[in-house]
Amino acid sequence: MYGSGKRTHVYYPASLNELLHLYRRKPHALIYAGGTYILKHSPDHRLSLPREVISIHEIDELQRISRSERHLEIGAAVPIGTILKIGTNILPPLFFEALSSIGPPGIASLATLGGNLCVSGPILTVFPVLNVLDARIELRRQGHSRWIPASRFRDASGNPATEPGEIVTRIRLPVETWNIQVFRKFGKLYQPDTDPLIFCGLAKTNKGILDDFRVITSTSGPVPTRNRELEAELVGRKLPLNRRETGAFVKGMNATMDGGDTLYSPLQQHRALHLIRWFVNRLDETPNF
Amino acid sequence: MRISFVLNGDPVSIDARAETLLVDILRKEFGLTGARPGCLQGECGICSILLGGELSLACMIPAFRVQDCEVTTIEGVMQSREFRDIEYGFHRAGMEPCRFCAAAKVLVTHALIRSTPTPGTEALTSAASAIHCRCTSYSRFTEGIRFAAEARRKRYNVRQR
Amino acid sequence: MAEISALRKLLQEPAGFISDMYAPNMLYAQTLRSSTAHARVTGIALPELPSDVTLLTATDVPRINRLSVYGESMPLLAGKEVHYVGEPIGVLVGPHSEQLRWILSRIDVSYQELPAYFIPDDAMSDRVVYERTREWGNVEAALNEAYQVVEGRYHTGAQEHLYSEPQGAFALREEDTGFLVFSSTQWPYHVQQTVSEALGIPRASCRVRATDPGVHLDGKLWYPSLIAAHAAIACSVTGRPVKMVLSREEDFLFTSKRAPAFVEHTTGLDRTGNLSALNIRIVLNMGAYPLFTQEIADRVALAAVGEYQCQNVRVDVRAVTSNLPPLNVCSGFGAAQAFFALETHVSRITEVAQVAPVTWKKSNLKASGNRGTGAKSGEVPESSAVLDAVSTESDFARKYAAYELQKKRRERFSEMLEPTRGIGIACCSQGSGFLQRGEARDNPAVVVRLDKDGSAEILTSAVAYSDSVRSLWKKNVNDILGIEEDRVTISEIDTSRVPDSGPSTLSRNVTVVNRMIESCCKTIKTRRFRTALPIEVKRTARIPRDKKWNSQTMEGEPFQSVSHAAAVVEVEVNPVTVSPAVRGIWLAVEAGRIMNPTEARKTAEMGIYHALGWSSTEGVTFTAGALSRSDYQRYQPQLFTRIPTLWIEFVKNAEKLSAKGLGDLPLSCIPAAYAAAVTQATGEYLDQIPATPRLLRAYMEET
């Protein structure tokens, strides 16, 4: 019957320990941070909640941002808008741009890194960006915590690789100086027919030598495209790269795309490969950040 | 469930289902019709409010999420002295939003100039893009925000960098 | 301070939107819709309904189950057969809107599917509902003798109006008068007509109050009457107030859109590259229930040739029905579609003829005073002034030549990494009001009243969504009668008080209605000091005697006034991302007397952004006759990372003393200028809009 009479019980744990304890007892409860993705995809735009919800927006440990010489750590429930306020003096500019693209200000005040990472289904913005930054993600359950490379956060099917009872608590970004950082985003990641695409490119150059270099593309399909072997082949080369070198890299990335589990539409493939070609061709230019 | 929160500076308490959207609560329980249901997708911005002082979307907030929080609607913003800066800015730009989106445009402006005394082009464009309504051109809206920011700076004697 | 507080006043006044309305004992109504494009309805299986919930179907309509517009009609509720996905089959009424939604999802309608038809094709001849041919000279012979023949096929897509408030209505019983209906409409008297016919009551027993429709782009012209009728039928059957408001998604999925057009041009050029023959075939997809068909098709036939002169012309327009939702008006009545095709084709012609675009256009423009025929006269074409204005200000000639040279010298666009630029130009015209005979059809009227205290009141059913129109009317009263504008009121739109001024579309508010107000004021002026106050004057619209129009041969003066515009659009296209970015837009408008330049500029600005959306991102693609949530989520007006430079000028025409419409002009010239600019920048010939990156990429793959 309409309404079904069911009432949702909402828990408001005040600390991380309380949250972990609660989640262990109630593994089927919905952990609710910003909830923007859930609401956007609710049938009839009406939120349908399970019997139990755990609202985590008041947990202090998940709201912290700290910086050391080597790392920037961000709590999984910090709203994107709050992170952006830190600015590009602290945040890597690529990361800043990526977060700015997640939604308008009204969404950014609600959406969180943890929520964006944990959506089951399409890969959203945060995952490929953390991947290319070689970030690490802390997963905790009651009595246990571990850090994993961001690249391992999603399994081959694109689902979050969390174990039962685990939640994302912190994200750790290495503090590094990249001369060149490029972020581009197209379409809407939750809508395949908008040809969604994320491109991230990072490069470190020093006295005309390519010191470090990373490129990743993601279409919201299960696995972003990144080839560390190809990247490694270019590291240490003299800049500007010659035609053979850039051509080989682009060709290699094309093959990686074709051989991967993620399908690229013609527009996505065009953009991805052209962005890669454009990026590797400008590594000797004045840093853009 | 019982939801208690602060609405436009006043403590309030209501019984609501956990999943009821804030936009419906504001309109039906409190008669505050400034925040309107638009796309219900978090895209059009017509339901803009302030949650904890930050610009937010009432169609993206279920009732349980506002427990012990501070919610400010256009009706609250209009009581503030800061609203005059926006009146001035919109008037100076010749910006006349329609009745449907006026509240949302004021809130977006209010939230931006509060946090950014001198918004640059990107911030202005981002704010203008946050409200989808055909009634005003982008250029006029960004001008309105710019003039409002100018008035705000004068009020607080903030120097432009 | 009084002006500054206009914003405060706007926010403090009750907005009066349907979604804000409540009444004691109120019921909600929601629509049960067809889920298939063409079928016989064989059964409706209901879940167990609460005692206070009712489903109304076609058999529950008290009297006439039709919505009629100028001789064409559609059912209010489908009977035994449905013709499009989303067609209303029933109205579910009850006290809780969430409950109604739940129940609707559990109603099972069974169908016997019938063949469905979505786009015009070779088998469309039995689906033609109206055909208009316009011709002079001998097109076949001229094409045979032409020095060059240029062919092109063009397509414009459906567009969503994206008005502010979704469709809705509120109906309640009134003790004395019968029914009171609140409707967000451009045409209050059409709501009255539809509701009173449906209920079988005299028109005077149905009072309609129009709420603010906001920026409507003609989406609130006739559809509100359908919703109003549903709400009124529910109110009639239940005896309780009924509120019916669509969600924005439902509105997007199922309501009317701009009619798509397919246009074929075959053009003969003489040795100098000028027009010698124009053969144009246009097919308009009107959806399941064509409305305004003749008006749309005739206007399209006129716009097909645009402002050009040619001795041999044939224009063939066919309006075709299909199993899509009703498709008709959107910011005009079809001229924008015809102008897009024409001006895009002209861009191709100028390239083939190797003549600079502005030079070619000016050589082929018809002189003013030539409407409908190819005869020449000695006057300067009105479009010439607007073309000169935009091309000078934008430095069009130099940029065009430079970008052409770059295009010829560069490598293939798809292989490049650096952005390229392009610039395009287009011109158009807009006829205000209905085609001549149409204005006399309804006998529209306006009343102006001068009160004893010296204030004035304007009574009209015309819906002015913007202050610019209201201030225009008040200014007229001020100019003629000397009454200060703040002492001039515009009556609330209530059909029990105001006369029928006709629909608020086609810039009638600034032309037809405005002239009637002027006429009232002039009469009051002559009586003012001879007759006791109050003085109330009513005037109806008259077709000026010198404006003769033969609707059969399409000769003469089709409109009471015609305005002109030209636009230049400059773009930069990044071959890496295949994303055009607009650098600048220049728009020159000749629209007669501009009473309020600031307001006119705002109207033009809004039109520019609407036009850019239609040109680049706003695409509606039906799949098996339906739209999906994904289509809804994807559809949005164009968002800018960088706001383009806008230059707008109103070109003065010393002879023109009255105001003319300008709202539809940007949609008639900017899309073609945009397409031409993107074509030059990419080397890919754009022949349809919206020109999305996906489309561009597909074109790049083909070449």
C-alpha cells in the first residue's frame, strides 16, 4: 500500500568510533554524507530511504583537513565546497579544478570526496584524479584500518573495493610540485550519452628533462585508462619530445584504450587521444600553473 | 521523526518523514515559498537556500539532514542589511529577474559576495551558471553580482586588490 | 530608493504561481498518460482505490472532449486510441499528491499496438495535413539555364521552451459565477473557451485569472488550456478545488516543443553569382495533433525566401502529422526554422559563387515594399542598414577573409591541435501579429479607462511577462494623455473584467495591443474635456486599409509591421575538444520606434542566449516517439565558461513611428550565423542544429 508505513530510523553518530561500531552492528544501513548522487537518481525525484540511515556529516574526524610537509589529508566527509576554499596555494591545481567541476556551488556544499568515490556504478570525478595523483585512501572498520593506493580503490568491474564493514575515512594526497597540470572534463559522468570524459595530465620538468609524467583518461566506465609503462618510457627524456616519442606514446595509449574494458565513443576517443597528443607536445612550454 | 533546526534565525521543530525534501518542508510547513521546486536534480538552482551559511539546494536535502542545522531562506536574507547591496547591484546593472528565479539569484549573489569580496570572472560566470532561468542574460547577471560586490566592499570598507 | 527597492517588492509580493496556491479541502490531480506512441486502448486495470481517489477518463468529460485552436483540435483525454507517448488518458484526483504518484505507477493500461510514424519520409503523403505553395516565374526553366546550381538539405531540431514554472492550473467553484480557473497562460480567453466547452457551461460562467507565465517562449500559448480543462473537469466532478501542476521532468517529457523542420534548397545562380532560381521544399513535423498549422506553414513559406529577390521562385511547404507529441510554436511560428535553412544555404552559395557574403546579400536583397513578389522597386532594402551595422562593427569583411585564408592553408582540422576561428553573418525579418486575416479573426479589443481622480487603467487580457511591455503601454498613456506612469495601472487579468485582446504571441503586445491602447487614448483625449469622467473607451484591432494581403496567392502585405535584423557570430573551435566557443555576437535590429532602449536591449540579449542554446546544445531527440529521464537530465541551456562579447544596436528608421516586435529576431538570424562561423572554423559544412560536439565529430569522421 502507498507509504508502506515504514519509517526510517536515522542515526547521528558523534564520533568515528561510534560510527564504526554502529556500522558493524548495522551493515545494511545507508551511510549518508551529501547524498547528492542518490537524490539525483531517485525515481520520481523522491528519496526512498532504507529502514536505517547513518548520517555522518557531524563526525569531526571525517571533517578534518591537515597538511604536513609531505601530505595533504582530507576527511572523507568534508564538503567539496569547503575543500575548495583552501585554494590553489595548498591544493594541487589539478585537484582544485577537478573538484570545481563536480557541480554548482549548491551541490559543492553537500557533496563529499568519500561520496563521490563510493558511488557504485559510474566512475565519477574524484577516482581518476586521485589515481593520477597517486593518492592513498584510508579504509576503516571497527578495530582495523588500512591505507590503499587510490588506483586500487575500484575493482575490475568498477565497484568500490571495500570489505564488509569498511568505510572511507581519509584521503591522502602527496605534496608534490608539478610544473604542468592539466584537467579537462566533458559531459556528465553519470550519463553515457553525453560522451563524458575526464583527462588529467601531470608533468615535472627540470632543466629540459622530463622528470615525471602521468596521464589518465576516464569515461565513467569501469576502469580509467592509464599506462604506467608508457609513462615510464618517457621519463628521463629530453624536452621537447620528438615526433617518434610522442607518436609512440599516443599510439600506445590508443592501444591501451582499445584493449581495455571501457568502451570509448568516437567523440570520447577523439578527445582523449587529441588531449594526450596536445599534452605531450607541450611539455617543454612554460608551466601553466 | 522530530526535526529541530534553526530557520531564519529562529529555532523550529516539526514532525516529518526523514526523506521529505527540505524544499517541500519550507513551503508546506512554514509557508516560505521563496525556494521553489525546479528541476529536482540539483541543476537549475531555483531551490537555493543557505545551509550552515553555505549556498545549498533545498531539493537535495532530506529532512533528517537539517537536524540541528541552520537554514536561511530568501525571506531571512531579505531581513539583513546585506540584502541592500544586492538590491543596489541588480538595479545598477538593470537586472530584473523574474519572480520565479529572483530569490535564487539573490541567494547565489549573497553567498558569493559574502565569501569573495572581489569575485573574478570565473567566480562570476560560475555563479551566473548556477541558476537556469531564461529571464536574464548571463552578462547582465554577472554585472549585477559585480556591482553588488562593489557595494558590499564599500559597506565594509574593503579595498579592492 | 523607490527604484532600487523594486527587487524587494518583487520578492515580497505574493508570486501567485500555481505551485504556491492552496485552498481548504483542495484535491490534487495528476495525469495518466499513454506509454506507447500509437495504439488502441483495450483496458485500464486499477489497483484498489481509496474512497477519496477518482480516475476520470474521456467518458467523464461533461460536454466537449476537445481543445480547439482556429479550426484544428485535439482530445482533452484520449478515448479509444492514443497517438503519442504521454497523451493524457485520464486524470487521477485525490487529496495527497504523493499517493496519486504511487497509484499512477500501479495502473496498468493495456494496448493493441498500431503502426507508429515519427519522421517524415517518402511514405508521408497520406500524413500531410496542410500544404502551401508559393511560386512565380518558371523555376524549372531557370534551373536548367542556371550557370551554377547549389543544393543543400537542412534540419532544425525540436526545442524545449524551458519556461520558468512548469504547466499547471488551479480550478475551483465560485458561488455566483460558476468556475474560477487560475492558469499560467499567454491566452486567458482560450482557457475560458476550452474549459467552458468541456464543461458545457456559458463562457461567462468560467472566470479565468492569468498568473505570471514568466519567460515562456510561446510554451504557454495553448497547452495551459489542456491542463486547465483537466483541472476544471476534476473540479466539476468532485465539487472541490483542484490543483494540477506538472513536475519539470513530466513537463519536459510530454508537453509541446518547437516543430522540427526538414528543408531542401535547390538554387540557380547566374554568371555573376546572383539568384536566378529558388526551389525550396520544407516539411514540418507537427506531431500527433497539428495546431496553428496554417499560420505556421504560411509564415514558413514567407520566411523561406527571406529578404531576397529572385525572378523564379517555388516554395512548397508541407505540414505532416506524426506520432510525436504536438509540435508547433516556440519563440515564433516557424520562421526561425526557415531562416536557418535559408541563411545557411546562402553561406554555401557565397562560397560557391566566390563572392563576399555581405556583398552577395546586398546584391540580392529585395527592396522594401516588395513583399511576396520578385518585382524590383527603387527603395533601399531595410535589411541593408542592419547588415552594414553588424558587418562594420564586427570588422566582418577583414576577419572573414583572414579566416578563409587560414582555412585554405591549414592542415585537416581533425589533425590540428591549435584552435581555429570562424565568423558568420545572417539576416532575417519578423512579422508582428498574425497574418493579416488572422488579426481580424478574434476581434481583439482593449479598454482604457480614465478615472475621476485623473488616473488611468488599461484593461486587456494580453499577458505582459516583462516590465518592458508594461512600461511601453504606460508610456503611451503618458505620451498621449499626460498622465504620469505611476498613475497608470494595468488591470489584473481576469476574464470577468478585461476584454479579449487575443493571445500574447508574435509580438502582438508591442504592436497590435499597443496600437489599440494608443487608439483608446487618442479617443479619450478628444473627449476628455467635453465628457464627464470616468471615460472608458474600447477599441478593436483594425487592419490598415493600405495593408492588403491575398492569403491564396500570398501576395501583398502579410503583416502589419515587419522588423529586421542581422547578426554576426564569431567562434573559436578547439580541434582537440571539438568544442566551439563563442567569442562575440553582434546584432543590429531595425524595429521601428524603440520606446525603451534599455528594455529592448534586455529582450534582445535574452533572445541571443535562447538562440545560442538552440544552435549548440538544446537538442531533443525522440526514441520510438518518447523522451527519457536521460534526455531530461541532459537538456540544459548553454552554459558559458566565458561570456561572449555582445554588441547590440537598434538601427533608426526615420519613417517608422510605431514600435515593432523584435523578440523572435535573434532566433531567426543567430543560428545560421553560428553555423556559418563553425563551418568556416572547422571546414565541416553544418547543415543542422543543434550543432553539438558529437555531431561535429561525426561530420569530421565522414570527410
